[in-house]
Amino acid sequence: MAKNIQLDVYHGKEASVNAYMFSDDQSVILVDCLRNSEEAGHLADRIKSQKKPLTHILITHGHPDHFLGMNVLKQQFPETRIVVTKPEIKNDITGFAVWMEGVGWLEAEPAMKPKTAANEKGFDYEAHIEVLNAGTLALAEGAVLELNSDYAASECEHLTTIYSKDLNAFFPNDFCYYGVHPWLAVDKNNIDYWKTQLKEFKKQCEVQNPKIYPGHGQPGDVSVFDEVLNYIENFEATITASKTRAEAMDTMKRLYPNHQQADFLLFHSVNAFIPE
């Protein structure tokens, strides 16, 4: 018999990024915490409405659309443990925050600027983020989330996926975007591995046939892996054939007219490959 476990999904507006709330009758575990403080506040309200302790916030990787809500959540739930699976992910988060502050991208989120001697009011990434060094995370009544971070660099340098046997649900995180333009502003070697891993996910999921919950966009079935793979291959072909950024943008928008985040995710992906 499956353990007592429920899933609540918060679909963020900025970056179309998802946060996942796993709960039983005695506890809540949150996976990722959105791109901005305002939405993180709404997420905190939803968690509070469950009237159960939030025991953990698991940050899956070091991209800001998955961690910039940390300060709000830590303020609202001071006893909650913020965890990552390995030290490399903690380093990715801290490094990205330092970079964002350096280029002015944290002016709208001043509380997420890193704490330093010159900025005592900043977020203490070192103190607040704990390395789990474990392959599982459990709710109070025993339902287990299986965690895997043993992947090569793809959409980001280090990334955590989750499988819940009790829900028969797989969370490939940013290996999969569904109905959203993926972030492809990465090295070609990353993209090659990404495509290989999508094929491996499809193979691994053939027997259990779990529901697939992506890092961005709506849930789907195992066909999501093929859809993302086809998108990446179309993107590569478009980049090769296009002489200008505008031409590549127009082609991808025509191929995927209903995909979200063209103005940011697609824009930066195209710009990473086609010079001005």
C-alpha cells in the first residue's frame, strides 16, 4: 500500500517555473521556491494553509528561478532546513548569486544579495543552505523521495531529479520544459549530454510509466522526453540555418507558437549561439 503522500504544484508566472509541495498529515517538503519574493510569498501562504510543519526546502540546482524565494520562505518558516544534495549545488547557488549582484540583477531582490561584511543584511547562503549528502528525503509518516544528482552538466552544471514511488511520479526538473522554451544558452557538450540523458530517462520510465513533472510548464507523460529532444534538435538546426538572431527567433516562434518565455529563455538561448 502506498504511503500517505499528496502533491501540490505551484506554477510560477515568472519564468514559468514550478515549485512542488509534498505532504502527509504531519509534514510538508517543498522543492524549489520560485524566481521572486512576491510569488514566494504566495507560495508561503499556500504552505501555511496546510497547517503542518514545513520540514525541508530542497533546492534542485543553482539557477535563480529556483532559489530566489529562499529569503521569504526562511523568514516565514525559520525552523525549516534548506537543503541541497551535494556541495557542488550549494557552490552553484552561491556563485550565481554573487554573479547576479555583480551585474545588477539582484536590485529587485536586495534581500537575496549575499551577506558580506559590507552587507550585513544580505542572505547568508553559507549558513542557511545545508548539504544533505543523501539520496533520499522523507516525509514524517515515511513516504520517501528518491533523489539523484549524478548527472553530467546539461541545462545547468549540477541538477537533482526526484522520483516518488508512492505517487509513481518523476520530476526531471530542468531536463524537461513542457510548453516552455528551454534554457539552451549552454555549451554544446552540455546539449549533447542533455539529449543523451533524455533518451535514457525515456528508457528508464518505460516500465513504471510515471507521470512527468517538469521544472517548467505543465505535467505530462513519458512523451515529454521526446518532445524536449525534438525541440533541442529543431533549435540546433535553426541556429545552423539562421544568419541572424531575428531569423532564428522567428523560426523558433513559428515552430512553437504556443510555447511560453520566448522573450527571455528563447532570446538568451539564441543570443548565446548567434553573434550580433
